[in-house]
Amino acid sequence: MTESSFGPAPDPGASPPLCFDIAVVGAGPAGLVTALALARVAEGTGTRLCLIGPPPRGPAAVGRDTRTAALMESSVELLRQLGVWQALSVHAAPLQAIRIVDAANAAFAAPEVVFRAEELGLAAFGYNIPNAALVEALYARVAEAVRVIPHAARQLAFGEGGVRLDCEGGGTIAARLVVAADGRNSLCRSAAGIKVRDWRYPQCAIATSFEHERPHHNVSTELHRREGPLTTVPLPDPHASSLVWVTGAAEGEALMQLAPGAFAAALQRHLYAVTGAIDTVGARGSFPVAGLSAQALTGPRLVLVGETAHILPPIGAQGLNLGFRDAACLADRLAPIFKHGGDPGSGSVLSGYADSRRLDVMTRTVGVDLLNRSLLTGFLPVQAARGALLRGLKAVPALRRFAMRAGLAPPTPLPSLMRAGR
Ligand SMILES: Cc1cc2nc3c(=O)[nH]c(=O)nc-3n(C[C@H](O)[C@H](O)[C@H](O)COP(=O)(O)OP(=O)(O)OC[C@H]3O[C@@H](n4cnc5c(N)ncnc54)[C@H](O)[C@@H]3O)c2cc1C
């Protein structure tokens, strides 16, 4: 690729760009997994790949992420195939069952429903892993697999044959395809003129971890309150769980102001029957509960993955699993190009990627939105329908299995790197 393939002329005094076939922008979990998945399918083909983004714990990283990610079995399979699972398994707790306790339906009280992985013949639905451990293990592996440019991208110029990226610190990169994984406020997405539809819910989500008296037995508990679900997810210590407490914005703010002991007491008031006494609570992070859908999943020589393309409320553990499927689908699309030659930024690659992702992204976005709104609404017919659904799920094993499969896997075939025994 030559400099003349780009639109705007570069500064004549500037040093020539470093040239790559593909540049992944953003060192969050979705970008890191994409870089590794592409490196995996490009092995032995001479494809030039790079990852652009500040390292997870570099000067630009803010605090330590208090979130964990419940990753479904297909996402865990992807991590196995990318060679990172061994480093992660010590941080991971299996999710063998999910218990839903309805605390929302005053008028139509529903029974407790327990979904067990063994009902589907699985040892676990997936594993719960702290984000910080996940990102660190992925970053260490990426640094061995592709060229890492540890700076933020500052500006993009799209040309016919490629994209030029100017980075913080003065470096310039040229790439035939850019994978935008730079998150919610993506520079790449806006440089390509891709609009988003975004919306807020009147809620926030507090993410933390805590220690408790009774063992969790690898069961995640979702307490469905009117303000939003309060979810505990097992950690490797049988007496420790992570927490995602979705609640009204004002209550969330007040909870964030509490001293650790008072927060533990507030949590215990909701969870005592499940966890027993709650002692130590870790650092808390508060996240807005919001949704975002990019109006297109591709732009000129650009594809979007992870939260750059879609943001879901943290309910039902869907967000990063969806981002991992973006990465693995893109690897499927690009594998034949790497192997047989061709332009990774061509229109057919871009449209093939967008077509393969649309249904999965749309069904998850709509599904999680409906689930959240069905809790928030005071509309009696919706509450009645929710209660009836929970009663049906408790009583009818086939319905329960259907719901579990729908939660675990996309409505489209899984990409190759997410299938066991590939
Ligand atoms: C409370 C909570 C709980 C959750 N629990 C789950 C769960 O259990 N299961 C699940 O699947 N999902 C879960 N999610 C969703 C999951 O956390 C997100 O989907 C995931 O962290 C998003 O990763 P990402 O890589 O797409 O984006 P980010 O993590 O936002 O990464 C974006 C990266 O881009 C970098 N960047 C930004 N601008 C630039 C630039 N100009 N140049 C270079 N780099 C740049 C940033 O530094 C960052 O590293 C949860 C979310 C929340 C809020």
C-alpha cells in the first residue's frame, strides 16, 4: 500500500506511516479478542496486524474495573482457542445454575425459577471472570501475537486504498482495514460518519464484589426488583460473589455515597436469605444503564465490534458475549482473504460481516430492552404476563430449556472459533 492510496495529503515533513493490512483500535476486551482471533486465522499467511490503544493499566487507564463478565460457554471456547484460558481459569468461577427471584410483582407474585446447566447436559453455562484479569491476560497474549502501538488514535483519514491513522505521540499508521473497538465514544465510528441511536434508562448499575457467610454453590441469583435486577454471580472463593445492582439513579447515587459497612448492610437487607451475613465489600463502580446501536456496522474500510457497535444494559450477561461473537465472526469472514489473498477492506468483506452480525445484535438489543422495561413498568397487563411467563418457566421443563438455549447462543450459527472440537 502506498501513501497515495489515501485521501488527504500528509504533512510533507512527517515520517512515513507504518503499513498494516489490519489495524484494530482499542485495547478493551472486544478489541483484544479481535486482534487475537485475527492473528489466529492469519497464522502463517504473512498478514500484517496491529493493535492501537493505551494499555489497560497505562497512564490513560482510569482506576481498576470493578466489573466481572459472565462469559457463556461459547465465549470461553473462544478464549481456549486463542490460548488465554489457561492463564484465566484460576480467576474464573463456573456458573452451574441461575436462580430468578421475583421481587417486582406485587400483584402477580411469581415463584422462584432455577435454571440448571445440567438440564442442558452442560457442566456449566459459562464462567464469571473479573474484567481486570481478563483484559490483563488478553493484553499479555496480544503483545506476543501482533504489533502493539500503545497510544490512542487521534485522527483518521479514509482513502480509496486504505485508512491513515494519526496516533498520540506522533506516529502514523496506514491500514487497509480498521477494526473499531474504541468503545462507547468511538473516534473511529464518528470519523467514518456512522450515526448511533442511543438511549438512557432511569437507572444506574453498581458493580462490586463481596464476601458472604453461606457458600454460593456456583449459583447466580437474580433478584428482580421493580427498580431493576440485583444480581450476584459466583467468584472462585465459595464465599465470595460479584454484584451488579441495577437500581434507580437516585438510589444508586445514595448507595455509592455509603461507607463500606453501611453499603454491606444495605446489600444484606436484600440478600440475607440467599447469602447470609455480608462482611467485606470491595471497591464500587457505578455505570449508567444505557443502550446504543450504531446505525451501520461498517463504514469505508471500517468495521465496528463490541461496545463501539452496541451497548446493552447489564442484564442477562449479554454485552461482552455479543462483542466476542463480533470478533469471531469477523475472523471467519477474513480467514479466506488471509489464506487466498484479496482486499480485507473490500465491499464484500464489509457487507458479509454486517449481514452475519445484524440478527444477533438486533435480537439481543431488543430482548434485553424488553426484559428491563418489563421490570420498570407499572402497567398491570405486562406484570401479569411476566408473572405468567415465570410460572410457565418453573412448571414446564421444555420451556425452561428453550429459554436457556436462547440465552446462551445466538439465533445464527456460532462462528468457527467458538465451536468446540474445531
Ligand atoms: C455493570 C456491568 C456488568 C457487566 N457484566 C457483563 C457480563 O456479565 N457479561 C457480559 O458479556 N457483559 C457484561 N457487561 C458488558 C461488558 O462489560 C462490556 O460489553 C465490555 O466491557 C465492553 O468492552 P469493549 O472492548 O467493547 O469496550 P471498552 O471496554 O470500552 O474498550 C474500549 C477501549 O478503547 C480504548 N479507546 C478509546 N478511544 C480510543 C482511541 N481514540 N484510540 C485507541 N483506543 C481507544 C479505551 O481505552 C478502551 O481500552 C457488563 C457491563 C456493565 C456496565
